[in-house]
Amino acid sequence: MDYLQRYQQWLNDTAVDDETKKELLALQENDEELKDRFYQELAFGTAGLRGKLGAGSNRMNSYIVARATHAFAKVISYYGEEFKQRGVAISHDCRIKSDEFAKIAACTFAAHNIPVYLYESLRSTPQLSFTVRHLHCAGGINITASHNPKDYNGYKVYWDEGSQIKDDIANQIVQEIQKITSFSEIPTYSFEQALQEKRIQWIGEPIDTIYLEKVKSLSLRDEEIDKNISVVYTPLNGAGSIPVQRVFRERGFHNVHVVKEQEQPDGTFPTIEYPNPEDLRAFEYSLTLAKKVNGELLIATDPDSDRLAVMCYHNGEYHALTGNQTGALLIEYLFSSMKEKNLLPSNGLMVKTIVTGEMGATIAKYYGVEVVNVLTGFKNISAISNLYEKTKEKQVLFGYEESIGYTAGTFVRDKDAVSSAMLLTEAAAYYKTKGMTLIDVLQQLFQTHGYFAEDTISLIREGIRGQEEIQAIMRSYRTDYPKTIGSLSLVTYLDYAISESVYIKTQTVSKIDIEPTNAIKFLFEDESWYALRPSGTEPKLKIYFGIKASSQKEADEKLKQFKSTVLSLSEK
């Protein structure tokens, strides 16, 4: 079906309301916009749905939400009545239409006679993950587009273990979506009637407290830290405001300053174009406040409060930490503290992704903690927790990825900025009693373990043409890649799409024991590397770099050389 046929199908669908049809009819003279809205169905994958708001098959709207929920309900029903009656938990973030979409999803589940536990106001993604586990639900949904711009929304889907769905469940949902030829086939239910009949039940504060008690249980030090450390916090108008402030307050961190302009939930994100803490522009208001209150630690959480970024004061300046550095600092603090207190298990495990830097892994191994590498996406980190929850062979202590997502413990099976904010503040407060900033600790780690430097470059390519360009670039890198960069020789080429690793010197091919995905990685003789993969949630190609050197200067120079060489290929 081409884009014009899809467009006509929407106009002819009796279930599509007049207001939506009016919006679609206004597009008739704008073929480029029409094509972008209808050239495909909004892709449903293991991350659920994510797209721009608006009418059309390639947009986030009430019809796409209802259809996905209907399909999810059908899949849940496959697993039997007992599983189905465990119900689903639903939450939402601050974004435009998030609360509306949450109610549409709830009513669709109610029509399938699946109990719904619906949060009465916005909640964080990690709390939704916790809720699925705590209530023993069959699954869950969080309506959020995480850190995307304000004109996006999304639909994160969780299975009964509290982690985002994997390929098998996603494929079953897609199959059910494809069976639907008209939105009139999707059953619904009156929201008020569903509440009266308890098909939908409100949830809220009691679970908030239980979740935050679990967060606080991760603490490793209380009396021996400086709770007067000056913290500047911004939730970027998202879901982190209440839980992060509450956990700070209950832990006794009383010198916390919240950026007022970004404190209240607001899906228009009035102070920032791109509510992504990885973007240093997210700290503009925080830095202004920090200079007034002598802020020592600056923390920003993204709109659904699963990701966290950090800046810290050191020698008269504010320094931004990368996701790799923040993860390494958390690993050092957690494992050194656990070792000191005889809490570090002999079967401990740390999990990271294939595009995350090696510094955290090096530190973990130093403390005798085994390291496992998985594909990009926190669901793959959580899969390891799910596995060892059953076998009890290992204890997963920490999981993280370079894109500022971290989780300690296993009561949440997704990234958790709430617990990470608490632990990072605790770490900074502890090191302050030693006369050290987080930058001091980082420099100490470099001296002990080697100098690591990482970077990620995103090549943004929007629309149909953009997707074609991304695939063309991936094809070119698979056939035309540098065998040397500077004085370094390529040792191993890994193509995760075909699960193969090639040892360059002998051309020996080995299988990679990991699920196929569209990613490639190149390992060099000094443990430096680079990797490429298309983003699963945004129209971009991501190129990752990881460098190891014997000095900061060497690391910086080597990183510059790697970036120059690799990026030149993408411009051919």
C-alpha cells in the first residue's frame, strides 16, 4: 500500500472523527507532508512506539495508541485467562496528550476485560517498571517520548518482569496490528463506567512510598557523608520533580536547589528546545542558579526520569561528565563501598552495552565483578537480571549504558534516574568528606586504570530519504572501512547483523553469541574502537568512539584522529 492509499483509507474509515479528517484534508496540497505522514505505519518495536504528534499512519495519535493497545491486549490474552487477569499498569509523563493517550489505552484494555492499574498523575518510567513487578502485572505501558522534542510522544511497553518487551513479544504485537483493516474493529469502553466497574483502578501514593523505600535501600553510606553538599537539580519540566526531590529530602540532603523555571510538569518544555540532559544546553538555567547558590553538583533528569546527566564544580569551573564517566564513578563508589563493608558478593555481575566505554568494565573487574556485554537498549541489560533472578547463579549489581542510563540493584528493570540521582549525590557527598570532587576521583581512576575517552556523533537524517541515506552509509562502512587509523591496526571487525566476528589478520570468522541487530564495531590493537548503529527511536545514525591511552593528551589526540578518519567515510 502506498502513501496515497493509506491516506484515502484514513479518510474513508468511519471510526476516524471529523476533526482528524479535517486535519488530513488540509494536507492535500502539501504532498511532501502527506507522504511523510503516510509513507509507512509508525514502526512498532521493542521500544514500543515513538513519533511526531499528528494525524496519519506515521504519527502518534489516539488511533495509533488504541490500535497498539488492542494488539497488546490480544497478545496478553494468548497466555491464558490467569495471566490476563493479572492486569496491566499504565503511567504517563508530562507530554502533550500523554494523559489522554493513557486513558485511551486504559479503556481499550477494559474492553478486553483486562484489569488496569492507572496512575492518577504523571510518574517516572522506572516507577512504572517497578509497579509492573510490585503488582505482579502481565505488562505495562508508559506514555512518553523520553527526551525527544516537544512535538513527539511515545508508547513504551513492558512485559511481566518489568522490562521492556523483547523481539518475540514485539513481533506478536506487530502481527496483531497488521490484522486490523479499520479502526472500527478496535473495541473500547466508557472510562467512567470502567472506573465504576473497577475494570480501571486508580493507583498512586502508596506505591510511590514503596518504590522510594526501595530506592533508599540502595544507600551505602549515611553518617559518614556531608549532607550539606550544594546540589542544583532540574527535572526539565518532567516526571522527576516529585520523586527526586522527595528522596533527597528523606535522605537528609537539605541543601538542594531546584530550577524553578523547570520544576513544574510542562509538555511544551518552554525553556528548552530539546529536553535531553545529554545536550549541555539543558544545563543553562542550572548553571545560572548554581553560580548564585555555590552549587557543587548539578543534576538533570529527562522528562520521564529514566536518564540523568551531571555537572560538577572543580577548581573554579563547572565540568560536564559523560555517561561513560558517570557510570564509571557510580561503579567505583558502589563496589569500593560494598567491598569496604563486606557486602560485595563473590558472584557479582555488572552489565553494559556493546557501545558503552570500557572504563566501567575495567573498574568492575578490578573489584572482582564479572562483566557482561549486551546489545544496545536497557531491555537487554534487564534480560540478564531476569535470567539470573531465575537461576540464582549471579547477582546483578549494576547495569548502565553510555547514553546516561543507569540502574543499581534489580527491583527496577529499566534505567532509573531517581535512584541514580540519590547514589551520585551520596557519592559526591562522601568524596567531599575526603576533600575530593568527582573530577578528582575521575582523575584518580585514570591514573589507576588508564585514560579513557569516548564520544558519540549523531548524523540526523529525517524522513524517507533520511532512512535511505542511513542504510546506504551502513552498507558502505561494511565494505569500505579503514584497516589502520594513525599507527593503529584494525584487529577485529564485528557485524552484529549477521552475528559474525572477523579476525582481520587471518580472516578467521567466528560467531557472536548475541541476537542479530543492525550494528557494526571495529576493534583496534590498543583496545580503542568505534561502532555504528541506526537509532531505534530517532531519525539518526549514531557513531560511537572509545579510546584508551596512557595520558589525557594522548587520549584526546587519538580520539580526534579516530573521529576525523571515520567521519570522512560518511561524507563520501
